[in-house]
Amino acid sequence: MINGKSVLAITLARGGSMGIPKKNIVDINGKPLLNYTTDEVKKSKYIDDYVVSTDSDEIEEVCDNLDVKV
């Protein structure tokens, strides 16, 4: 919450990357790339709600495992 207003954070995670296929779920040091973003969002004292927007069933599954709304 900032100045009495709720804050919603949204991460846009496309499934169809042209440069690196499936880059949002590529394993980096034992966890998916997207997990680094979700971890930082969860640490914020200002964010009241968080959603990942995606067109990919695979990314949605990763988010479910990370306990993140899609």
C-alpha cells in the first residue's frame, strides 16, 4: 500500500520468445527465470496483490507451483 492506495503488480510473461525459446521457464541456477521476479515481488512491502499474465500453459503451471496468481 502506498499513500492509502492498494498496489497491484503484474508481470507479463509471454510463452513465445523469439530469441530464447521458453525463456521465462528456463532453469537458471536451479529455478525458472520467472521465479527470480516472483521472489522479489513477494519481498516488497508496497505490493498488495500480484498476478502473472501469460499465454502459456507451461508458464501457468510454473506459477501454480510458485503459488502465484495467473
